[in-house]
Amino acid sequence: MKDIDKESTRGHNSVSANLTPAIDREQMTIQFYDTPSRKKLTFRPLEPGKVRMYSCGPTVWDYAHIGNFRCFLFYDVLKRYLQYRGLEVEHVMNLTDVDDRIVQQVNDRDDGTLDDYVQTYIDGFYDDIDALGILRADRYPRATEHIPEMLDLIQRLIDNDVAYERDGSVYFAITRFPDYGRFAHLDTSGMRAGARVDTDKYDKEDVRDFVLWKAWVETDGDLAWDSPWGRGRPGWHLECSCMSMTYLGETFDIHTGGVDLIFPHHQNEIAQSEGATGKTFSQYWMHSEFLNIDGVGMSKSVGNNMRLRELRTGEVAGKAAEDVAGFRYFVVTNHYRTTLNFTREALDGAIRARQRLNRLHGRLLATAEDSNNDDTDWAGAIESARSDFIEAMDDDLNAPRAMAAVFGLAGKAERALSAGRITAAGATMIRTFLEEVSAVLGILGKDEGAQDQSPPNPELPEELARMVRDRQQARASKDWERSDELRDSLAAAGVTLTD
């Protein structure tokens, strides 16, 4: 197993201790929306003070697109916030380095090996997450480096009579696992006998069964491994079960992924993991929503499958550094369970909001002389903002509401700076709080805006102006829930409303 170089990322894999407030773990009230129960549950790790978390990583057959990074940024904020709340996080994210697409791509090439092919995209993945400021996982296990463990897991399933061999392939028999479908809220009794729960085309007892081990076929070429059932390769679902349990144990705390993985991938993971162990696989399941582009879901057939590399290289609008930082801000300041619509206007709005906070941070950094007329209780104001920030993030990572608290304090600080009514001590306290927030959300740059004393651009983009009008309509209709939701979304974009 080839772990990343820990020395090269030391200091970048956790929230700084001096930015973590003192927390009474017994009093923590963090709640997360749990996918199978469809409700918010109070989070209690299996081991006090430590969280074991598994995230579905990329299939390294191509460079990852921005929809993938919507998920990866969700994992990042979740991990950062747990660390901020004083918990140690052990994080594992897999790299799927063998599947039907990779096999086809490698065999279509005139030279090179599977390792040569996937290493290009593994390196690209690391470059992308570093560019976005995503904290690296503790381990990035590769599927092809865990074949023996996968064979052992398959044999356990056969021994437990929930899997069977057919012509060199091994399948999971869903009718022998009574809880199949509960996670994804499927009524398996009503499923047609021919309804597929997997995309493989191999022969099996029931078309609903899914493959654990795929027998070698001529089109696989040399990409196969020995097994008790003959040459072949593992099924996709099996890889995640094997690697998560290898490093985190047969039961761990949190499993994350995108909503597109709920069925069949995560349902199948649960079936094969619990079918082997008889134990709960993961205590909590958290899923992030889709990211669309200009109101349309990303698809190669549509031609809008935008890679992060296009933002990094300036191919979208020629503003690579601003676009990447703005994309991170756009994603992490929205709620992870809200479908996002990525547009150029939305990205520019996120860039402006982020620049506003960085500009304020720079101005506070440059405040050296004491003012004689600063009568603001900054310690009290900061503590109030911190309390509101934590309360919002404790509520299923409600980032828009958390940012409303941040911008409330930011507006007060901007007015004090412009009036010359702030002391160096007050500026330091505010700046430290902004850095505390950034330790969770990763939204401040290095010394950005230190020399920029200009006020933010007052012009409101049309998309934000429309949200203001929608909120006015919601208030007129006494739809307070929608009104509050729009207020928080506007606050996350740096627009503070006063009713």
C-alpha cells in the first residue's frame, strides 16, 4: 500500500490547535443528517475523542471534475469541523485504480501498464486537492494493492452463504440478505426479478445480484489476478468494503459520499460488509448533493463535464488563482445537502465575497496604532459570533447560517476601521476569529488584501439581487422559513440584510 508522504504534508492535515476553542466533549451537541434514518442524529463517536471516517474517492481513469470536488470539499469541511471541535479524525479515502473503463483504456493503448496509466490521474488528483486547500487523508489505499484482502472477504461471504460462484465469477445473493434495500429505502419484494442493481453483464442466478469477483474475459487482456475461482478482478463495490474495514475496523463512525452513490454502491457496500461480519458497517452515513452547471447536470453527452484543471489553468476565464479560491468559497459556504448551480456569475459573486473577508483580514493585520475612541466590546461581539458560528455548524454543518454570523461581525469591524474607531488589540481579536473560521472553511489566503484599503464593490450582481427580491416576496407571504434560508444564503455571499 502506497501511502502519501506524511512529511510533505505535515502541518496541513489538521486544524491548528491554537485555533481550536476549548470544548467540553460531554456537552457537544453536533447533529448530522443521517441518510438511512432520514433525520438529524446527535453525533457520538464509537471511541470518545476520536472519529474514524471513510470517504469514497475518485476512480482514476481521468482527471476529476468539479462535481467530484463538491463531494471532496464536503469531506474536507466535515473533517476540519470535527477537528475544530476537539476530535481526532482518522480519515481514509480510496483510489479505485481498476474498473471496466480503466481496463478498456489500458488495453486500447499501444504501450504502458495499468500503473503507468493511473499514476497520471493520481498525481493530478493530488495536485487538484492541494490547489483547493483540501486536507489530505491519512491514507489513500489503492484497490489493486488489496487483492488478497478482497479474496478473504469474498470467501467469508461464501462461507456465510450470501455469495455464490458461477463460471469463475462470484456474486452476492441479495435474497439471502434480508436487510437488503433498507438503507436506500427500497422495497425489494416489489422489485422485478429482472431489475438490475449493478451494471455488470455476467451470468448469475438472479439479475439483481451484484458481482464480487469478475471472471477473466478475453477483452481484459493481462489485467487479471489469480483467485480460488480462477483469474479475474474485483467488483467495484467490494473494493470500498475491503479497504474501509482494513484500516478503520469492521465498524467505524462516518461513511461519506455523493447522493449518486446511495444506490447501488453504498447499499451494496453495506450488504457485503455486514453479510461478512454480522456487525453494523458504519454508524452514520452522510451524502452531499449534486453540482449542476448553468442549471444542467454534468454529463459528457451534454459536453459540460468541467474539470477542476480548467479552473486551475485559467481555461474558463483566465483568472486561475481567483477562480480556484472562489470555487472553494462557493462550495463550502453553501449547505452540502443543497443542489448547487455553478455559473460564472455565481463564481464571481463567491470571489467578491471571499475578497471582502480577505481585504478585512489584511486591514486588521495592518492596524498597529491604538484608537482613543474605541468603545466597542470586541471580546463580547466575537464570543457572540463564535457561539452563533458553532451553533450553526453543529446543526448539520449549516455553513450559510454560520457565515451570516461571520459577516455580521465583519460588517461591524469594517465600519469601525473606516471610522478609525478600533484598537490594535481589538483588530487582533477579530483577525484571530477570522482565522479560526478559515481553519474550518479554508477561505482566507496568505496575506491577501493587506495593502488594499478600498471598500468592497457595492454593486449587487443580478443573481443576488434576485435573491433579495425573492426574500422580500417570502416575507410578504409570511414564509419565514424560506425568508431565513435566503437571508443566510445572501449572508454567505457577503450581503447582510437589515429588516
